[in-house]
Amino acid sequence: MYTGRKACINLKIPGVRISARKDNFLYDLKVIVVFILFLIVSACKNTNKPEHNPATKFTEELTELKDFFKIPGLAISIDQNGETIYSKYLGVADLEKSTKIDATTLFPIASLTKVFSGVLLMKLVEKGRLNLDVPINSFHSESSLGDSILIKHVFSHTSQGKPGQEFLYSSRFGLLTEVIEQAGGMSFSEALREEILDPLQLKNTFLLQDSSQLLQKGPSFAKPYLLDQGIESGFVDFGFSASAGIVSNLEDLAVFNSALDNNLLLSKNSKSTMFSPFAEDLPYGHGIFSQEFLGLNMVWAYGQYDCYSSLILKIPEKNLTLTILANSSLLSDPARLIYGDITSSLFALSFLKNYVCSVEEMTLIEKQLPVAKRSGIDKEFFRKKLLAQALAESYMARYEPERLASSAAILRKVFSAYPDYLTYANLNLLHNLSFLKDVAFFMELGEFKEFDTQLVSIGEKMLAVEADNPYVNIYLGTFYDRNGNMQKARFHFENIINAKNFSNNWYTQEALAWLNTNK
């Protein structure tokens, strides 16, 4: 109790010494209270939720995706500024022997070979031995392609339709093998070894020629697998060209990526040409995809055989590279990366959300569809993620029919939350809508007509831009055929057959078969 006597009060608080007489007691008390409040606030700031650990979350999501797609084995690394900041090996290289995957495990990388070929071609340009603006026929006297198709058109996958104006991933890229050989004066394998493999000392990267190489590599070579009636043993695609055929591992690919980042293989200008879109609104540069998402420049490539797949995703402004290798096709195939949109890949989205974009708390694969409203980057990323999951669910429905309902539920959510679907529609979405009908048709699940309105309107909008697009025409032709509208079906199938400057493909064969059957 205060007695009115003047005495000193010494209060000991860590880091503070307050000495005052009792008649200043109230003032000092206020000071103490303020200080204590300061300590409390500081403590609260220091006890906020723990800082996001991207490696932990990324590993959780990769494991989830591996199980979702039933991939036997994955090798994953993230490299930044020449150093590996993340590496993980999930699953096995050989199911029968339970051989674990590690950094040395070898995988056929399929179309990632195109990136190596792109470097070889740009080096020839730098040396003055190749001009990309000359006709491809200059190197292929027996080619049926017209002189209006230049090397740069084949190099950029813009050689079909109107040269230089339309992107369509094409097997014509293989014609660049002879270009490299003739312009360089040596075989493709010699050029690869002399210009890339030897200078970078890539001891575990080679061209796959025959089965004898598998015997030499033994257990370091990941076995191939297919998904059919469960996971089954697959086969290896032998042979090589500028399009595909390289075998490598994470260690060598990290060295190759670092050399690209640091301009050790190409000049800065040559790399810029290679990495930049060939034309505005096209998703491909020279030998590699180039795409923007949420203001972010992404350079990427994928590989896909029947039993292997691979992915490289580079964020140049961060000097950041993701590399994934798999011993099944399901790293690439479900996302339809051939259409040129990396955001259709759940693997890529997991990397982006955990290491690049500020949406790391977002769930990757939705089990129960949320209803919370989103805005800004969060909203755009969320829509992309839902569409990627819907596409993946529809692909897996061929093995697990119940996923048809899962894909439909997600699409229902998307069209409800983002009703202006024509503004974001693309080939991936059109494929998703068409594929759901395919699954229902071939698995005899009854007619699936829920999204017919969207399918037709999206297809018609896309044909208004590219009337000869074979994918859009095959989807619409099939749609009208199953709905009994033979006139419209014929129109779209004939569009495919009569289109000028298109190479034969699966859609050509299906269109021709339909027309021969329905004369």
C-alpha cells in the first residue's frame, strides 16, 4: 500500500532498469505496461506459423502425384545458380528386383533431345555454317515440303499450316538431323559428342542405338513400364535423331542445364533466340517451349515415349531449373503437353506453387471442392490447378472409371466459378471435354452430354482462328458422328484430309477411315 513516504522502487525487467520515487509510481507503471505490451507483441510476431518449407511440401505432393498416376519411379532435382537445392528419388528403377532409383539412374529422355539439338543448330549458326532462313529442302532434295518452309519453321514447330504462323508439334523436327550433319560436316552422334558431351564431360549421356547398351549399363538403366491392367513391363524405343534418342541421368542434366544458364554452350544472343517465342502468342521458341504465366517467363521441354517421360522447366529470371525423369509415360501424357501449356501439368504446378509463386498453401489435388472466393494471382493459379486436375482425372478414368465423375465435378466447379470459359479455353480443355465422352463411350457407361454446349462453343471459337487445326476438327468430327449428325461430322473430317501442308498423323488416319466407311 502506498503510505505517502518517498522511497525508491527498483523494478528489474530484463534489459531495463527503472528507478523512481513512489510519487512517480503511476507514470512508471504506464512505462512498464507499454514495455510489457511491446514484449508480448514481439513474442507474437516470433511465434507466428512456421516459415514455409518448400522441400517438405514439394516432396509430399510429388509422392501424391506418383501414387495418383501409378508411376513406378521418379528422379527429381531443382538446381539454382549451378547448385542442386533439391533432389529426391521416389520409387524403383526395377519393380521385380526392387532396385531403388538414385542420381545415377539412366532414363531415355525422348524429346528432351530436341534441346540438345537446338544447341547444336544454334552453334552452327554462330559459326556461320548455317542460315535458319533457307528452305529445309536445301538439305533434303527428296523432301515433299515446299520451298516456303524454312529451317526455322521446322525448328520452331511452325512448319505446318501457314508456315511461321501456327504452332503444331510435328515429327518434321527429325528432318533437322540431316541439317546438323550436312552443315557441320559430321554425323549427328559426332556433333553431339564434340560440341556438348565431351566439353561438359557428360559421361552418362549417350544416344540409344540397340539393346546391347542396356546389357552394358545393367541395373543403372531404369526399366520401362506401362499402365494397363495395373503396372506392367514395357519396352524401350531404340534409335535416335534430332527429335529423340538421348539417354541421361539427373547428374548430367544438371551440368547441361548449368551450362545453358551460364552461356557456356551458346552466346547470350543465341540462347535468347532459342528461348524466345518464335512469334507472338506462340508457345515455342527454337527447340524448346517458351511460355508466360502470371507475368513469369517459363522455358521448358518435355519428353514422352510409351514407357518413359521427362520434364525440364526453367525460370530464367531466377536461374532456377526443375528436372524430372520417370520410367512410365504418365509424367507427361496426362497433361497433353504436346499442346504447349505447361500449366496443364500438376508436376509443374507443384513446383511453381512451392518454389516460384506465392500460393504454397494451396492444396494441389482437391479431395473436396472448396467454395471460398479467390482473387488476384491466387484466383488465376487456382483455376489453372483445377483444370489440370480435371484433365488428369479424365486421363486416369480409362483405368478407374469412377474418375470420370471426379473430372466432371471439377469442371462443373470451374464453369460455375469462372463462367466466361471462352476467355480461357484452349486445346487442353477441349481435349478434356472430348475425352470424357470417349471414356463413357468406350467403357459403355452411357451417353455423357453434360458439357456438350461448352465443347461445341469452344471448338467453334478455336476454328474461327485456325480453321485447319486437326485436333479441333477431330474432336468436333467425333462429337457430331456420335450424335448422328453425319453432315457436320463429314465437314470436320474432310477439313483434316483436305488441309494443305499437314503431315500424316493419327488424326489423319482416323478421319480417312471414317470417310471411307461413310461414303
